Amino acid sequence: MCPRRTPLVITFHNYVLDRVMRRYSSAVQRLHYATDLRLYTRMALRRAAAVTAVSNFTARLVREDLRFAGPIEVIPNGVDVGRFRPGDAPPQDGPLRVLFSGNLTRRKGADLLPEIARLAGPDVQIHYTTGARAGIGDPRWAGLHPQGRVPHDQMPTLYRRFDALLLPTVREGMSLALLEAMASGLVVVASDAASNPELIEPRAGGLLCPVGEPEAYADALRTLAADRERVRRMGQHNRQVVESRYTLERMVAGYLAVFERVLGKPVPLRGEARL
């Protein structure tokens, strides 16, 4: 707990207190979201000197669900474009190499993976990591290729082994996996939900699909598998988008400006001289 006189800056990295997310939450989570977490979130908002969110979608949810009338500054997530960078040009033959990176939960759309793989057919090869939490188990589903738990410092190398990222998620504040994959030059097949449309330019950097419809994801993957030159162009486009809008430097500058405005004085970064 910080002293009450300390200015409070709140950042919403995601939002799960609304009714839509109840069907994707456990009984304990639903109780927690509807009672103490909602109460404490409202209390924090009343105290906050500044409120930020990682996406326009998340900011809008906070305003609508909590009826928050104050300003919310959107500061998108950023990634290290030096670490997450494209590898060699992907091969033009063989199956399309697709990665699902995240927890194996219904909220992430992991339950759709076996059906997507079945419908996509032999021209698409789907690999998956288990993430920090394997919420629906790790059954080594037929037709899917497990990568196990991959430490974050090994993720840049992993992304460079693939052509596309599959993100059939229900809710994201702003997906770091999505940004990392885009920075690595991957094309994206994702849900048209939450903040995904803020990041993905349809037909330029990826294909968006309706939530919960494995047929749509499979069709999108088959379309990409049939046109590898398009996959290459879309991956290059995604890299350019991240370099221009979603770098660590832009994110840090955004938060630094908020902290300096709240404090009314410059805030030195680590390693800078303190006056």
C-alpha cells in the first residue's frame, strides 16, 4: 500500500468485469469480478490522478461498464523491435507454419484449435505453446504440434520459425503475443474482437474472423497457405506497423509524460543523472 498522499496512476491492461466475460470465467472468478474486484476498481478510480488504458477498446469498456466519466489516456503496449525481428524469408513450399501462443483457456480460444486444425487440412500445420496456465489441459491433440512452455527470452527465436500467428481469442486488452509476432514479420489470423482490429489492418496485415467460428479460421489459413507471396508481403507490412506505432520507446514516452504531468516535474529514467 502506498501513502494516501502519493499520486495514483491506474493502467487497465485488460477488462473482464463485464457480463460478456462471465461465460468464460469460473464460478470463483465470477464472484470475485462481481464483488470485491469491481468495488476496489471503483474506489481506485475515484482516487486516481490519472487513468490510462492500453487500447481504445479497453478504455471504452471501462467508461461504459463502470460509468467512468473521467479522462482515460490510451497508451498502447510496445515491444522490443530489436529482439523481436523477422528471420530469413519463409520457404515457399511445405505446409503453412502456424503458431498459437498463449494459455490453453477458452478465453484465448484454445478450445477451437483441434477443430481448426482438422478443417484447415494438410496444407496448414498448427503448433501451440502451453503458456503459463494450461487451463483446459494439454492433451497432445491429434493434428496439433505442442511446443510446451517456452521461456519468454526464447520467444523471439520461436516466432522466426513460423509464417503466421493464430489468435482466436475472446478478449485482449492489447495482445503482446500479437505485437511480438507482427514485429517478427508474421501474418496474423485473429478474432475480430476486442482490440485486435486496432492492430491488424484487414487484408494488409492479417485476416479477422468471427469469435468462436473454427470454419472461418480454417478458411483464412487455407487462403494464406495457397499464396505464400501474400504471406510474405503481409508479414513485412506488420513489421512496419510495429516499428512506426508500437515500440517500447513510444510506450515508455507515453507513460513518462503521464507521470511528469501528475507530479509536475521531470521524471528521470533509470541510468539518467538525477538532479
